[in-house]
Amino acid sequence: MTNPVTANFGIAKPNPANDISLDVGKLAEAFDTIDAVMKLISDAVDTRAPVSHPHTMAQIEGLLSALAGKMNANQAFSLDSLSDVNGAGLAAIGYVLVKAANGQWLPSSPLAALGNHEHSIAQIVGLLQALAAKADASAVYTRSEVDALISAGGIKIGQTIEWNSLTLPTGFLKENGAAISRSTYNTLFQTIGTTFGAGDGSTTFNVPDSRGVVARGLDDGRGLDAGRTLGSYQADANAPHTHGVNDPGHAHPHTGFGGSSLIIATGPGLYYGASLTSAATTGISIQSSGGPEARMKNIAKLKIIRAF
């Protein structure tokens, strides 16, 4: 009968059919075999590194050469040293880099980088609020009307305002009667025409001349200042009035009977007397007051007109 052995290493196992004394030697051989296998395993484990263990850079094959091809962590470089940037070193202050179709980054001004583009009203910060403060939000305005409201604070071309500085705001001219171009200020010309002067009659027209005078509302049929036309000038004048007089009084000297001139008059009674008066003045004069013109209390303001 064949003696049984282990499946992997073929080590003889005890045979139940044998006398136990016969299997003692086989057990001794089995233990020797097991010991030898365990020794091989132990030797093999000793040649392996722990799961967690350090290495020097030199022990890692190829690491030093790979790092040599990289730049130092504190190394400085310019944009132009990058392979995909061109011309950054010569770019002016305030320029930005824009990626071109060929993949290169090139310097450009912000305006050029943006290019032609449009914005909706909602995209312009604060515009909706500014427009809401000018008129009813439900009102409909054209773009030109919106531009005019924004640029001049709601003052329309041809409108006059008082100004407290000799430096004019944008869009305004002094009301000094000057002749200005009909083409340059076409919108103003279409508004006021030649009401305040025709200029040279063909290429210019006049703005109002408000220097040194005050404005008076056009009568327009009321009857207080009849016959006036829009823009017409009116000189100063006084209404009919009276003055007080200075009268110091006077007397005529005379003599009684025996004078060189005797006058006797008859009538219902007898009158007589003598007078030596040959000439006399009254001394009466008209009281005067006022200055070189008739005016009310006033303060000087600069009148300007919205022209563009």
C-alpha cells in the first residue's frame, strides 16, 4: 500500500495501517522538510523592504536627471521668455495680453481688445436708475432723446438757464448776441431760427443777447405789453407820474403915499397904493431823484443757451 503524502510538497504522512513505530521516522523526515521550507521563506522575507521605508533621491532611478531639466522654484522669468508670448516686454503701460488666432499672446490696448460691441441699457450700471429719475418709467423715449437727457440733465436745445460761473458747461453758449454757424449748430438753428438775428443772412444766425437786461414774459395777447414779438428788445421807460416842488416863497418891496409911482383905481371902492417892483423871480424848482437808469433791485447772472 502506498504511503500518503501532502498535496503541495509531497511530505510523507503517517499511515494508519502501519505500526506507529514505523511512522516515527517518517514524522522526523516531515519535520525536517517543514523546517527547511520555513527557512527558505524566512530568508526570502528578509530580502524584501518594509511597506513604509525611505529612499534617497539618488536611490530613485532617473529622478536626479529629471529634476535637472526643471527650473528652480525661486527662478524669475519674463513673459517674453515664455514660448507663447510675443512682444510683452515692449508693451506700453496699461496694455493687456490678447490671444491671437495662431495661439500667440500679443499686447493690446483694452479698447482694441474689446473691439466694437454693444451693451443693453440693463448692462450699463446706474443707467436705469438715472432714467427713472428723469421721467415716468412708463414713458417711451427715442435713443436721441435719452442721449440728450443724459448729456444735458434734461435741458433741451434752445433752452436758456442762468449760470453762476464764467466757465460754461458742455453743450452751452453765452447769450451774447454772437453770430454762429447754421450748419454747426443746426439743431439750435432749427429751434430758434432768426428770432434773435439773421447773422450774415445765409450761413450764420444770432443767439439771444441777454447781457445787462432782464427777460419779460411775452404778452401773447394779454394786453399788458401789446405789440411785442418774441425776442424783441425794449428800451427802458417811465410811466406817467408827478413830482413835488421846492417853493421858498418871495415878497415885493413897495412904498406908501409920496412915492414916485402913484396908482389910484376907482370902482365899487377906492384903492390906492404905490409899487416900485420892476422885476422878480419865483425861486421854485422841481425835486429830482434816481440814477442814470430806471431799474429794480437785482443780481448779475450769466445767461447761457443749450446749443448742442
